[in-house]
Amino acid sequence: MIEHFNIIILVLMIITAIISLQVKDLLSASMIFGIYSFLICLLWAEMGAVDVAFTEAAVGAGVSAVFLIATVYNTKRRSSD
Amino acid sequence: MREFIENFVQPHFNYWAYVIIMMIGLWALIAKRNLIKKLIGMSIFQTAIILFYVSLGVKDGATIPIAPHHVAGDHADAHDSEHAESHDDHKAHPKPVADDYSNPLPHVLMLTAIVVGVATLGVALAVSQSLFKDFGTLEEDEILEQIKSGDYYD
């Protein structure tokens, strides 16, 4: 059962990684990257690495997403590719 | 083909996904022109490497690496005079076996890697904001064009 959970999360991670790199709007790209970080946090909780999981939830998903959104706010929102 | 998937892909799916995600990040670093997209690709690359290391510590049927409250040895010293009772304690709470817990060493190493990754992302975003102030754009090809034409000293 837990192996199926693992595979579902990994496939969703690959999908969100590709979407966040392909979308033209940089704010959407930052938010989808936040979703990617929370998915990998779920994966680590499932793999038994709880300390890595809550560090990722606080630092990876929270602070990285805030940094990216602040940069997009100070610069342009559209991307050419 | 079906045998290949059942024997080779499904039991090691973490490693296959690690390779795929790492190559997605490398492709973004090379092929994307926007600097923010490049930095998102760099973060994806870093998480792929962390995924590889955490996958090394996983064992079948293992739980999280936290010892239970009553481990053997806690009571053995306290009840040293009462040999019979301490023997019973050993039976009730057997010594923890390493195979029951996933390996915590890669977790601790990767905890550092996550924090370093966020620090590099923050510095890189600050540098790209400063580049935007100087050049008015975040596209790599436009910045290179302005540097080549030499009109960035205004």
C-alpha cells in the first residue's frame, strides 16, 4: 500500500516540476514550485525521514516560495519561455 | 517488458524518479532563458540529489529512527541488586534492533543540504534583482546583448 503512495507522489512531483518550468507566468511558477516542495515533504514523511520532512516544509516550501514571490514582485512577472 | 518493469523499475522507483527529476533540473539550467526559471531548475536539481541520499537510508519494514521510551539498559542499572527482576525487564523490553529503524545518517547530512540550498537560492535571487535594476530585464539573452553592445554603463 505504502509503495503505491510512493509512486503516486513521485509521478505528481515529476508533473509539477515540468509544469512549474513550462508556465509563462512567474508567479504561477513560484506557487507550483511550492506545491512541488510540499509533495516532496510528504514523500519524506512517508520514507521515515521526519526531521527532513519538517525542515523541508518550513524552509523549502515556506521560505523559498516567499523569496521567489518577493523577487517576482520587485521585477517583471512575465517570462519569455 | 512487463518482467523488466516488475523486477527492475517498480522496486527501485525512487532512483528512476531521482534521475528523471535531476535531468529536468539540468535541462532548466541549460535551456531556460529567464533567470528565475533557471533558479527554480537549480532548486529542483538540489531536491533530486537529496531524494537520492534519503532513499539510501530506507529499509523494508523499518520505522522512523526514534528509540522507544523503555529501552533495555535503562532499568537494568537501577535494579542491579534484584537480578530476577532485571532479567524480567530484559524479556519485556528487548534491545532495539538496527534493522527496525531507517538509517538516520543520510537524513542528518541532507538537513544541512536543504538549509544551504535555501541560502544559495536567496543570494541568487538577490543578485538577479540587482541585475534587473541595472539592465531592466531578467532574460539572459537580452542581458548578454546589452553587455555586447556596450551601452550598460549608463
